[in-house]
Amino acid sequence: MPLVEKRYAQALLQLSGSDVNSVKEEFGDFTNLYNSDKDFRDFLNNPVIKTDKKQALIRSVFTGRLSKNMLNTILLLISKQRTAEIPGIFSQFMQMSNEMANVLDMKIIMAEQLTEVQLETIREKFRKKYNAVAVNSTEIVDASLIGGIKVIIGDQVYDGSVKGRIESLTEIVSV
């Protein structure tokens, strides 16, 4: 439910104000706990367990460990039965906060592992193109590309792979 995730992330971002970095850290830690501890995740997502019991546990464990806004957001997600959306909300929150800070998030997909110098050249080229302050990149090796790279930034795809060129030629020929 991307729209739901986006709305909660946007609200938390507005509440964060100038404390965005500390909220990023808190939310990241909480999301890591949620993702890594199956019992905790199952407890929060279990519809049989009453909302007030879930909230009481969260309050007793996280009061003093999370900021007031972060704690209230988690409690709200519990009351609205949206705890299953926590990873997606965190992802949206990170994306929005990076956009606000002019940090470029990109995915580099390559046929074989590139050197750090090559990766840095690609990052720098796109940083300049998007006038970004910094670049966060995720590198993925995908042998099915045959050769070249594919760069994904938001919904924009820059396909310089052999596979992509073959597919576009196939499309032209089949018309």
C-alpha cells in the first residue's frame, strides 16, 4: 500500500522538523528490530492480541529510548492496524528525507562487478546531472544483462546494457 506508506512517512517527516537525522536512526533501528525478530513482528501484527496490550508493551519497552514523535507514530500504527506497513513506511521516509536533503538514491545494476573507481565515476556523473549534494547507491550484479550497466533513479531507468539494446532492437524488428 504505497499511498498509505507515503502518507505516514510524510507525516513523520513533517513532525521530525530539524531532528530528521535522529528520527532516521531511531526509525531505522526500530525497523531492523521489526524485520529481524519474527516473534516481535508476529506480536505486533497479530489481530487477536488487543491493541491496548500491544501499545502498553511498546510504551514500557521504548519510552525513553525513542523520541516522543517516533513513539507516538508507532502507537498510531498499532491503533490503526498498520504495523505490517512499517518497512514500507521506513523506506518512503528515507526516500523523502533524502529528497529533502538533496541526496540522490540510485541503483546500479551491472553484468559483472565494477571497480570502486568505475562505480565512483558513475556516481559522480549522476550526482552532477541531478545537482545532488551526495549519492547513496546500491550495487547489484546481474549476469543476465550480458554486458554494460543499468542505472535506476526513482522511476527513471538509464539502460546501457547489452540485454536492453537487444530487447530494443527486437522490438524495432518485430514491428
